[in-house]
Amino acid sequence: MNRETVVAEALALLDEVGLDAVSTRQLAKRLGVEQPSLYWYFRTKKDLLAAMAQAAMAPHANAPLPTPEDDWRAWFLENTRSFRRTLLMRRDGARLHAGSTPTADLDRIRHKMTFLVDSGVPERDAHMAMLTASRFTVGSVLEEQAGPGPGPGGGPDLPADVPLIDPESAFEAGLSLIVDGLAPRTTM
């Protein structure tokens, strides 16, 4: 057993039972060890959850970084979509990620910010756009992963004249609003 095995099994447990039911007791049982053995790798459950969040973000964290030739709009859209896809890969992925600190990704984040600034996005606007897109994405996925509400067909109880919008369409519409709002502020 090693740290990577513990995290992989914790993520598998998350996918099976959901974030609220993940416990070090269940994880130890799954690994066939005594619960105190886990403290060798993670001092607290919070440390374990942070490692799980980092590992769960690997598909997004390993996505190609922007190059100077890239169009900032196309890159920004794809980067945000990649983040959403990665959160959706895990049960309660958005909840696991929410509140985590991306310490392992700081160099990648700096690269992305430099790319946006070099593309003509004012630095403060680049920071706010990345933060807004991140929080919008986490919120969208939280809603999507919360599942359908009450009502006929699993949907919310809405009047017949109120259209239902699928989560992906709603996400794309909101993402377009972010990019469209940022575009006039760029200098290039």
C-alpha cells in the first residue's frame, strides 16, 4: 500500500457511496487495513480529501497549456469546458473540489494568467474572469450533480410555459456570457 493506492481507493469509494458517506473507517476496511494505518499517509480526513480533490482534477491538470499562437477566446472556452468535464467525471466531483486550494497547479495557473494578459486581457480582468469561470463551473456542476428535483418526470414543479433547459446548454450560455463580457475589455 502507498499514498497513490489510498487515494485511488478513496476515489473509488467516493464514486460508489458519495462524499457524505466517505469515511476513513470505510476506506480502511476497503483496503484491508486498520484505520490508524491511514494516518501514516494522511494525518486528517481533510488531508485525505485534499489529496482526493487533487487526484480527481488530474485530467484537467494534464490538459495542454495555451501557447502564444492560441486564440484566447477559444482557449478560455475549452479550458472551462475541460474543468467542467473533469468535475463531472466523479460522483460529487464539484463538492469534492469546492474549497480546495490548487497548490499543485500554481505554475499552470500562472502560465494561463500570463497567456491571457499577453493576449490583451487586462491583468485584473484576467484574474476575475478565471475566478468567475471557475466558480460558475463549480456551481453549475453542483446543481447538475444534485440531481433532478421533485415533480413529474423528475423535473422541478414549473408551470407548463417555463421551458426546461438542460445543464449543458445552461452552462454553455453562461460561459458565453462570461467570454462576451470579457471581449470588449481586451486591448488586442
